[in-house]
Amino acid sequence: MNNENIKIPNHVGIILDGNGRWAKARGLKRTAGHLAGYENLLKLSKYVLTRGTKYLSVFAFSTENFNRPQEEVDYLMDLFIKGFNRDRGYFNKENIKVVFSGRRDRLSDKVLAAMDQMMEETKDNTLGTLNICLNYGGRAEIIDAVNKIINSNEKNITEETFKKYLYNDLPDIDFMIRTSGEVRISNFMLWQLSYAELYFPECYFPDFNEIEYDKALEEYTSRNRRFGGLNK
Ligand code: FPP
């Protein structure tokens, strides 16, 4: 497809799936797959936002992921600390603002400090926003919003006022990608996904590169979004 005709979604969501299988296929430990996934995310986020998308949300760690073997949870937490501390400079150089969505409980002080410093140091960047969902659950986000509203003076809740109580002020997701061929939403951004186009490529996340993303955009361009209205 001609590049000029490609439609660029304003908000893309990605469920980063298949790191473990990517590693297993290479005779490596699962954790090597997470490292490769993280390195891929650095490159891919730059590519997605440089192509004109303004918001990229990624599912890095669900509340349920705490049920994985302790060794794997520890590895991921350590990757978050080391990765975020190492890559603040990268996100600043690429002019990417980084925010986080999720509950802060169960995360160690070191993880929280790395997240807070990342948010603080990238808050003025303007290319686009990378929203990292960490210790995140879509239902939990809605419940947490409801509890904030109960404790507020809000009287008449509309969709617009409700949205303000979610973890971050983000527009609806236009296009949701889950890598590795699994066809599930798995509690990812339930409020924001209401009208998203969904795409499930077979490729594992560490292999989901610029070429794969361009294929995804072709697929998005071919979809006819109706938002419940009539075919145009
Ligand atoms: C799913 O693969 C991936 C995760 C649970 C973690 C995702 C984490 C990363 C990509 C690295 C860190 C990323 C950020 C954004 C800081 P899986 O382990 O479920 O793979 P499998 O289904 O093949 O076992």
C-alpha cells in the first residue's frame, strides 16, 4: 500500500505477549525473552510515535503476573528498575513522555522511584506519550476510579467526567495489537478499548519490529470503523 494512504491511529495499545515462547524457541531462559522484549519496546515505541501516533499504551505487567514464579517476578522488577534508570536519557533524546498506569501497592520502593523519576524527567516531552501499564488491571482501574468518585464532590457522572478519574487522561484506543497469536483482551484497558479495532499477529513480541508494525498499520487502514453507526 502507498505510504501516503496509510491511516495513523491516534492511540495504539499493545499487549506484549510471547516473550517466554520466543526464548524457549531459542533454547534460552524465559527471562531472556523479557529482556529482548524490553529492548524491542525501546525501538518500537520510537517508531510508532515517530509515525504520528500520539499515544502508545503497553501492557508490561498485570496484577495477575505476581502469580508467576518468584524468580521471574524478581527478574521483571529488576528489569524495570535497571531499564527505567538506564533509559530516561533515551526517552528524553527521542522527546517521548513516559507515564504509568496501575496500582502502586506491591511494587517496591526502588521500582516506584524508577517510575517516578522517569515520569518527572520526561514530563515535558512532546513527540508522544508512552503509557506503561504496570501492576495494572482494567477492572481495577475502573474500581479505583469509582472509589475516587465516592470520595469526591462529583454529583452527576457522565462518561466524560468518569474518564477524569482513570489513572491517566488518555483518549480512547483506536487500534489494539496482541502479539503471539493469543486472541484475548486479558483485562487490558477495558474502558479505553470500547471501540478499538483488534489485531492479533502470530509473531512473538521480541520479533514485532518496524516491518511487522507497518503490516499492522495496513490492516488498520483496511478496517472500516463505524462506531455503531451506518457503513459510510
Ligand atoms: C508476556 O510474555 C510478557 C510479560 C508478562 C511481560 C512483558 C514485559 C516486557 C516486554 C519487558 C518489560 C517491558 C516494559 C514495558 C518495561 P509471556 O511471558 O507471557 O510469554 P509467553 O506467553 O510466551 O509465556
